[in-house]
Amino acid sequence: MNAERRYQIFSRLRDQNPEPKTELEYNSPFELLIAVMLSAQATDVSVNKATRQLFPIANTPETLLALGVDGVKQHIRTIGLFNTKAENVIKTCALLIEKHQSEVPRTREELEKLPGVGRKTANVVLNTAFRQPAMAVDTHIFRVSNRTHIAKGKDVLAVEKRLMRLVPKEFLLDAHHWLILHGRYVCVARKPRCNACIIEDLCEFKQKTE
């Protein structure tokens, strides 16, 4: 895919949704961090249902730590892998208090040292909470990038690096959200909704649906 076509794709996505947002509900960088940690192998809908009960009770490292592992589990039982996630949440809260004055760190290196925080989670926090250029490649972004040929790659890291290099700078801060939403609602896995796609004529996917 050439640069002009790529530019047109992101121009249209921006025109359709000028201020894209994550579908996770949060009111602080810390709440976002916890929500993203909980969202691994779970839907945003299921995470939001849990955090609507959890955050009014505990939404700081201190208050969550005070709940303890069992207390956190009670609020996130409906989310997959809740046992491991509860343990990681408590460990992360303890580290934030001990090493970061209860603040969420603003670098990928520091974020990835927190239990349960990998590169993708770190990138979401950096991009969404702190508005840093970062690309959290999930299954939706990986699929859309390869299917459309916006940025092809054999693994998520390869796609991330290509997107960071190839997405025009003026779109870089919001590209992550546009691609996720496009993959979630239009360019879906089994049968992409090509007839409802605003970039269908620019996409280089060969097996387009009617």
C-alpha cells in the first residue's frame, strides 16, 4: 500500500470519528491501568460491568490494596482469569505505592515492570491516559492492518513497529482507537462488512464480501 492511500484511509476514519475514545470506562490514569489489566482475554463490556461496582469502592492504589486479593476477586469474578488478575492488581498497587508515589508511571519500561502489565497494556496507558504516540496492537488491529495492507506483519510487534513508522504523524495519536473500532464493528473476523466500510475502495483485501 502506498503512502497516499494510507493517508486517505486515516483521513476518512478521522472524518467519521474525529475524537475516538476507548470503550473502557475510567476517570483517572490509575483506573485506566486497572481496567486494561482486567481486559486481557475479556470484553470491554464485561470489564466495565465489574469496574462500575469496583471503582466506587476502591479506585486508588491504597484503597484497592486495602481490599486484598480476595476483596478484589469478589468484584471481578465475572471476568476471565480473575484469580490471576486479582493477584496482579494487588501486587501492582503495592509497587505503585512503594516506588511511584501512587502515580502511574509514564514510560513503557516502568509500566512493564508492574505485574500483569505487558507491552500492549503499557501502550494503551501511554496513548490513552498520557497521549503519547504508541500503538497497542490487539487482535483487531493485527487483523485490520494485515487484511487491508495498511501495515502487514507476521506478529504483533512487527505490525506495531510498521504502524508507528507508516501511519502519517498527524493521525498517530488516534490511529490505535480508529483501527480497534474498525476491527470491532466493521472489519470483523469471520465476515467483514465490506458493504458498510468507508475505506472499502482503498482497502487491498482481495476476498471482499458483497
